[in-house]
Amino acid sequence: MFEDLNWKGAIRRAAFAALLYLLFIYILGVAYPDTFGAGGMSSAIVVALVFFFFYAILFAFTDRSKRRRFARMKAESKGTKPGTKTARATDPDASGDEEAEAGELRGRHNPNTSRRKTARRRRR
């Protein structure tokens, strides 16, 4: 559960969020001294510390899930599942000529298809 967590980046982001919170409290204390008086800054530091620890854990887990999601999307774009071999390498029926032809057209329009026919099929 706690493996692959990037604590360094999470603590950095959490510290930034806590400092930003303290900055807002200070600005509001200067702008509205009656509402955010001198006693408000000491309690704001305690709240900022609680937020820091909460945000550090939250940022660590969200960063890990983001990295896992990007790795899964990258593997799907290549046509494989993460942690498995490619489908072409394990398929004994795949011929070398078809793979070479598909590789040349990767990412381009297939010249063997008719756009007019596909548009007609969509209209039906």
C-alpha cells in the first residue's frame, strides 16, 4: 500500500500549500485586523501543520496513482498490457510481411479504405 510513493515531491507540494495558507491568513489579518487578529496567527500555524501532514499523504497517493495511470495508458497505446509480452511476438500466425506493412502506415490514413463508403454507412 505504501510502496512507490514519492514522498519528496509530496512534502514539497504540501509545504507550498501550507505556506500559501499562512500567507492568506496573514494578508487577511492585515486587511481585517478585527476579524483575523493577533491570536489568529498562532491557531493558523497549528491548522497549517495539520493541513501539511494531511496534504503530504494525499499528494503522495495521488502522484502514485497518476504515474500508474500514465504507465497504463502508455502500454495501451502500444497495444500491450503492462507487465505482459506483446501480442505480435506471442502470435504464431503473424507473418512478417503484414507487420512491416502495418508499421509503415502507423499513424497515417489507410489508403485501402474508402472515406465515401464509411460516411455512407454512418448516415444509415
